[in-house]
Amino acid sequence: MHIYHDLSTVYLAGECALTIGSFDGVHRGHQALIAKLVSSARTNGWLAGLLTFDPHPAVVLRPQQPLDYLTLLPERLRLLEELGLDFVVVHPFNRETAQTSARHFVEALGRHLGLRELWAGPDFALGRNREGNLPALRQIGAELGFSVREVAPFLLNNVEVRSGNVREALWKGDVAAAAAMLGRPYRLPGRVEKGEQRGQGLGYPTANLSVLPGRVIPAYGIYAAWAEVEGRRWMAAVSIGVRPTFGEDNRRTVEAYLLDFQGDLYGQEVALEFVARLRDELRFDTVADLISQMERDVAQTRHLLSDTSLGFYKELEHTADWAIRVRGRDLGELFAHAAQAMFAMMGADLTAPAKASHDLHLSDLDAEALLVRWLNNLLYLQEMNGELYTRFSVHRATPTEVEATAHGAPGKPTRAKIKAVTFHDLRIEETSEGLVATLVFDV
């Protein structure tokens, strides 16, 4: 994926399908829109492109209202690269950009990018005072030779997935809801700095993370998370808050206790991936009470995360072959988790960057049969292309139909190779926390 800075410096050969926006978080709604755009571009022989802004337009238009980002630009570009785009233009947003008319801006898109299709959601608008809404852009496009393709909002449990809704979930501490909207756990990077070393004295040495300004930090509380250090992942009990037991200066801290880790983390980069919120931040009457609670927090973290390196599936004892139980909040997440679990069992490194993507549109008689068809199609792709798939963007999932994109990279199974997914003991069950599926693999 080529990255260009400032539209005025770009002159592409050929034509493109394009989408425009901030794309903070690169959530499942963004993923669904981009998947449709990429598919159309491939069909028509065009480039698939995206134009984003830096900084976020809200920072310029409403400076009195600070905006916290879900993803800073480098992370956003990394996530976008995994979606099959050919190029991204990072265009500076300033007062001059804000005052540009819609017509002038799309004329520039034609000159510099060869715009043929503009993909957007129903409430999209660009240009001075948001004058370029979809009806206006369709009229301009008819004159300039491009069409406007509208994509319906992406709904999760009948709620539209938006960056603002992801932020709200994190500010409330609902990291599970945020992960469902993002299609992955919320990731918060930081550098370890020296703190008060309270944890060392309590028997739980913590890494005190210095987080870059402008990042969304979840609500005060205790969380189960994964901590990534130099490419390795560790279970972590994370505390966000002001350490009320010690009555300190009310400065917010982000502290992570990495289970089973030994070594010096000072000065290192650590990225936290939040899985579950364990409890509120509490003030304890004695240090002994605090230590007892920390013991329980660590035990709960280990319990939540120890089933597998992912936390959403568990291997089952089986007389033959392999069997797992996998869960998801909804059918789309269940399909994505089942696929991730299958490739993790074959040894795929789920943290590796994606280098290839494939669109799938499958149908079958019911959800169980569709799940088997979905996984067996992925095994066929793996065998045919010599790739291992690690991330799955499920754009639409019903009991009889699924539209999704599989992202992966060249590789071969390093554990036992799965030959097929069987119907033996297959069932999908509804629970109070979502859907659970039992699957048996032929190896």
C-alpha cells in the first residue's frame, strides 16, 4: 500500500474507487465499507484508495472540545494496509481545507487520483459547511464523470457502529463492547517509566505506562488484558486510576502487572489489549486488604485468559481429532473467532501483519452448516495459496449467509494440519453472554 502526504503532490496513472474520512479506530463499519470498495475496484480494474485527514477535522473545527483518538496515524495506516487498499492519501486538515468548496475538492480528486467511484455512508458530507452531501455529490459526479456509491450503516445488535460509540464504550469501561465494534481488542501502547514502585513492595511489580497525549484511555478500574512486549504476549492485570488507597495526588496512572514475567521493562514499549473489565477502582482500609484483592484480580485474569492465547476458545478432550468450544457476542463475531481459533491451533502467529486478503460470500441452509462451509472454505484457501489467515472482517452474517474478508500472510501450519471441519457434535447454542459453538476438526 502506497502512502502519500498531501493530495496536491499526488498524480496517479489510471482511475480509482475512493472513500474519504477520518477512519479513527478502523472499526467494523469502516472495514465493511472498504471491503466493498476494494471488491468494486478489483472488478473494474481500478486502484482502491482512501483519503484521510491529519489532524482529525474536529480538532480544527472545534478546538475548544479536545478529541481523544482510538488510533494515532501510524496505527491507523497499519490497520488500513491489512484491508487490501492500494493507496492512502493523508491530507492535512486546516482552516484552508475546511473552507474549500465541495466542487473544488472533488475536482482535485479527479485531477490527482482519477476518481471514478466515491464510496460513503448515508450521512457523509465534505466541503465548506458540509455542502457536499450525497445528493450534491451525485449531481457533481454526473458532470465530472464519477458515481457515488452509498453503503448502509454497519449495525451490531441493532446499534450503528461509529467511532464515537467505541469511545463512549471505553470511557464507560466496557472494553468488551468496544472490542465487538472494533473487531479486535482495544489496543493502548505506552512506554514504561519509573513510578512510585508501590507494586514492588506489595509483591506485584507493575509496569507504569506513559501513554501519548490524545489517546482514549478506558474508565478507571481493573482489567484483564494482554501485554505485548517485543513481539511476545503476556497475561496482564491492569489498573487504571489514581490509587485511592494511598491517597496520592490524583494523577491518573496506567499500571500493568504482567503475569509470570521476569525482567526489566523500564524504557520499553508495551501495548495493552483490553479483554475484560474486572471491577471498579476501590479504596481499601488496609494494605493487607488491597493485597488480598490483587491476588483475586490476578487469579481472575489468569482464569479469563488461560484457556488459550486468545481467550475466546477452549480446546476440549476428544476421543479422536481436535475439538474446541468457541464463543462470540453475535454470529459475525462467532464466525471470526472460530476462524481465528482454527488457524491458531495450526500455529498461525495472530500478531503477524497481514500481506494478503480474500473476500468470501457464502450461503447454506442454517447457521451450523454455514459455519462448517465458512471454515472449510478457509482451509481450501490456505491449501491453495500457501497462506495462514489471522484476521477476519465479517461484514454481514445471518443464519444462512456470510460476507467476510480473510486477512493473512504466506505460511504453513507449524502444529498439526487440520484437514477439514466436521459435522460431528456440531452445535451452536445461545447463552446469556452470546453464542457458543462446539466444533470437531479432522486432522
